Amino acid sequence: MRLYLIICAALLAGCGHRSATVPPDLLTPCPGWLGARPATEGGLMRAAAAERAGRICANGKLAAVAGVLK
């Protein structure tokens, strides 16, 4: 995902008349579930919540990059 963000930012920054600088903190990966495979229903719920939080973080960063590049 991080490589995709870097490539998109580089390609989009080359378009247009003014150059855009994307802050480096927007290019860092968002953490998701890093634990072992969940074995219980509670563990599955924690893993799903962690993945959701990671997706929300990544979508927020994509929106911020889009705002910088506009």
C-alpha cells in the first residue's frame, strides 16, 4: 500500500504547473492486525476492529494526499 501511495503521489505531482510536496507522515503505513490468527470470537472481533481502524487511517491519508495534490 505504501508503494502505491508513493507512486501515485509521484505521478500526480508531475502533472500540472505547480509542484506539490506530500508530507512524509502521509506516506507511512497504517497499522492493522499484527497478532496471530484469532482462535476465539473475541479475538476475531479485536482483529476486525484493528483492521477497520487501519483502513480508516489509510483512507484518511489518501484523502489528505488528494487534498495536497489538488
